[in-house]
Amino acid sequence: MNTKGKGGETEAEIIHTFISRGYSISVPFGDNDKYDIIVDSGQNICRVQCKTGWANKDATTQKMELRFDAEINHPSINWAEDYEFDGEIR
């Protein structure tokens, strides 16, 4: 699957997750915006940019590295858990 297809698959999974949790979703026309979907919680409206992630030992080929564990805790580490959806839009 090419990168555009994989990105579309990721967006579909994210949209499904939001809808199954009761959120209203809007998708902007075209692909020129800095966000992929709009999520309406009934109290807040949020712009969401969807990203595809995977575990990879060679993080040098990534634009952004997310760590699942590390021997040190440094402020520059992007922890994967900080980017996981916990089921609620605030």
C-alpha cells in the first residue's frame, strides 16, 4: 500500500473511533488544510491532524520519534503515551 492509501486508512480508523464514542465528525473539502478532520464534542470543536505511527528500530528515518520506553527521562523525548487518544476531547 502506498503512503496516501495508508494515510487514508489511518484517517478512517480515527474517524471510526471518534464516531463510536459519540463525537460528530466533519471532513474538510480538499487536502490543503493543516488538519484532517474536525471533531465536535457538543461543547468543543477541535481540529485534528491524523498521523500514522509504527514501531521502528531505525528511528533515524522518521521525522518524529515516539518512545515507548527509555533508560533515561529527558524533556526532549516524545513519549508515545502522550499522543494516544484517551477517549475524550477536552
